[in-house]
Amino acid sequence: MLTVSSAACAHFATLLDQANAPEGLSLRLVAGEGGIGIQPDTVREGDSVFEHEGRPVLVVDAHLAEGLGEHTIDLETSDEGAQQLVITK
């Protein structure tokens, strides 16, 4: 089962806040030819929904969530202080 750390959920909430996203808008994890990314979207039936303080901040469709299996999405800080999202097993 795909998991998302609380730090990553908080980061997604910050991104939504910075974009002045309207209520009901989340970020969707998407897979494409260039890899995995995120884009604004709403919750759809069958999605895995990850929340921060009761607000849906990340949604993943069932097929992609199944494909990611036992992976975790987390937020890491580099030695230089930069933060980046990572997917680990």
C-alpha cells in the first residue's frame, strides 16, 4: 500500500496554499513518459486520498497506487538545505 509521510502532506498543503488553490482542489500524482509528477485536480471515485489537517492534498488513482505498491512518498532535505520529494521502498 502506498503511503505518504506527514511531512510530504504538509508540503503539498503549502504548495496548494501558495497557489491560492480553491477549496476542493488537490494535487494529483500522475505518471507519464517523463516520469512521475503532480498536477492540480479534484478527488475522483476510487482514488487514494492523502490529507493534511483534514484537507485532501494528494490524490492517486487506484491503478497508479497499486503500481507503486509498498512505496512511500516523503520529503527530504539535502545537505544544502533544499527540500525535495522522494519515493522510496
